[in-house]
Amino acid sequence: MNDISSESMQPTLSGSIVELRPLREDHAQALVEAAADGQLWDMKLTVVPGAATIDAYIARALAGRAAGTVMPFVIVRRAADDKDAGAGRIVGSTRFWKIDRANRKLEIGHTWLSASAQRSAVNTEAKYLLLCHAFDVMHCVRVQFTTDELNEKSRAAILRIGAKQEGIVRHERIMPDGRKRNSVRFSIIDDEWPAMKAMLEAKLAR
């Protein structure tokens, strides 16, 4: 189910495991707490906010939304049962960005999850919800993913959802520590989406 936030004109994407809600300024503390599960801000291969950087992180995301090129989400874990103490807790963040409506393409990125939510169905369903919205609602012809050449875990996760590796973009960005990062680019195109959607649904059903 997709509910459009009247405040942001950005959808809430709901699945059985997670709900992707539009990012707001008042999510700052919950995001820092989510990142504290694993001290994710210490990671060298991706950028995850900590207490000192969360305000700028959210401000950049919201500026992108105002410009129409970004849709930033928080990832909220839904209840598994009536006794699920973790229900309603923010466990990470993700976003559509580089949104190009004229060419009907975008990138899914800036995705990170609390350590306790990793290696679970949370990431699979979050990607499924995003891809369904991109292809079935926004009618994209291309969705791309970009990750650090050195991030083997992220590269494997992107391949597992069925994306195709296209190549390596050299010195694609400069990381906070000054390292010139080579990035690996992956994509899914509209012709591939029906088969990929069925594959993801089978994974989630298991």
C-alpha cells in the first residue's frame, strides 16, 4: 500500500516486514540510535551519519526532495507478532536519488541498516518496495545502484537481487577520509523487471 504524505508528496511504501516512510527532521535521534547498532559511522566504505553529522545529512536529503531529485526514506521494522518489541523502530535509511523524470530513470542508494537488521529479509523487502514503486508507479525504464569497488558485501547484495553489473567508474567520488573511490555501477531495466519481481516475491515468500 502506498500512502502519499501531503506534507512532502512522497509515498509511504508498506510491506509485511518493513515500512518505508518519508524522512523528516524529527527522525534525527532515531537514525543516530539505529546507526549506533554496529557503530556504523566508523565504516570506511560507506557514509552513515552519527550525532555530529546527522543534521547535515538530513538537511541535504530534504534539500534534494525540495528540488525534486531525491526521495529519502527511513526504514521502519513492522511487527512480526503481538510480542515483537522491535516493531515501529527505525532500523536504517534508503532513498531514490538522481531522479531524472524526463528519461524515467533514478538511482537507489544511501542505503544502510542497523547491524541487527543486516543479513535478514529487511533489505530484500525494502529493495522490493522501492523497485515496485520505481517500475510500476513511476514507470522507470532504468534503476541503477552504485557501490564502492572495495565493498564486497554490498556488491554481493546488489547482485543477489538480480541487478546486472555494468562496469567500474574510476575516481567516482572522494570519501570523507580523502580516498578517491572507484565505484561499481549496476542496473535493472524495465524489460528485466517482471522476471526479477517474480524472483524477489519468491524469495520473500520463503
